[in-house]
Amino acid sequence: MALDIARQIVRRYPSLGQSWPVQQARAWRTRQSWRAHPRRMASWYRDAADMHTRVFVSNLEVPEAPGLCQPTSVVLRLFDQEGRPLAAKRYGLGRNASLVLEVRALLPPTRRGHIQSGMVQIDFEGPQLGSSRAYLHWYNDRCLTSSHEKFGLTIPAVGGYWTVPNVEDSDEYRVHLAVTNLDSRPYTSTILLKDADGQALETSVEVPLNGSRFLRLDRLFDDPAAFLGGRPGVLYFGNNRQPAMYYYFVANQRLGTWRAQHL
């Protein structure tokens, strides 16, 4: 009732629309809309002896529309591999500022160093600027590898498979699959491994809502090294509705390093 009366007054006296109280009310409604409909992003994280995770989110103005960049907030939520919530926190983010967060700092103390696989969800509660895309570092004392979040509600689903070429399995190099699920239901993905002659092995993995998996190639298939026969193969990951985010990691067993790539 009071809101209707206020709108009638503003319509009757248009100059009031530029007054400080009215502008503040509009700004408040805009912030509430951003908070109710954030840009939701997500990615995979790990906090263990061999790998830690760092998250970056920026709020930078763009030259063609600098006014779009406004002080905003970012909500980070952490889930374990079964999709159970572990932590959540809202951070303020000013204009032309960046958030750098060590994931382990947000984890409960008893879980630090003991998360083999998890999903980090990032809600950017402001205008959808290109700079707001989240980036991640996965690192240890010997290496650092990086990629960006791999989920977008505005990205159309692409039926078929994501592929990883030049896959090998040996005592020196191990391929791992990291997958997270932001769908509203459990997601089952088919996985194919083809050798150089096109012969295939097939399996599947089920990921619960908000859950994740970190899977070694030799845990997905029996003796992949013998199947590949010393020649590079190809991995195919089923992508039916695109609720899942895939990364693959190559571990150098001798050096203790990781190399990551999103699919």
C-alpha cells in the first residue's frame, strides 16, 4: 500500500524521481535483485597434501561502460564430494577490486588438508561483467596450474562428448578426471577410453547434486596402460545436459607436479 502511494506521488511530481531518497530506494531494489538473481559460477577444488586451491574473483570496470561496475558482494559456498555443505561466507567487493581466497581458510579446521574432492560455488551479486568470471589456482610446493570456472547458466547444452586427446597412462604420468555437478538432480556421465586403433572401453560415473569426483584413469578402467599399448588414446566424457563441469589433471609422478585443463 505504502509503495503504491509512493509511486503515485513520484508520477505526479516527476522531479522527486531524482531526489536522494528515491535514488537510494532504487539502488536498494537493484542490490536486492542482484542478490536474488546472482551470476552463479562453480568449479572443483581440492585441499590435500598434494594440492591446495585458491579462488580469484574480480569486479573491474570496462572502458565502454565504466558505470556498470559498482560495489557488490560475492558469496562462496563449499561442498564435499557427496554434495554436503561445508562452509559459506559473503565477501564485499569494491569497484576495481579483486577477491583472493585460500579455500582452506574457509574450511572448518578439522577438514583442512582432508578434502580429496569438492565443489566451490560462487555467487556474484552484481552486474554481469566479463571480469567477474572466477579463476582458480591449484598448487603445491612444486607447481601451480590454473583455469577458470566451467559453468554458465546462459551456455546452451551441447549434446555428445567432451574429449581429451593424447591420453597416456604410465608410471611417470597419471591422468585424473575432476567433475562437479551443479544440476538439480544426480548426474550420470558415460566415459569412453579409445586406443589408437579405435577400440573402446566404457564405464560411467554418478555425481550427486552439488557433488564432485576426482578419478584416476587406472581406477576407472582395468589396466589402461596395457590397453593403450604405449600409444596415446582419447577419453570421451558424456555431456547430455551440461550440468557437469569437467577438468582433467595430469600428474607427473616423478616431479610431484600437476597440469590442469578444462573441457
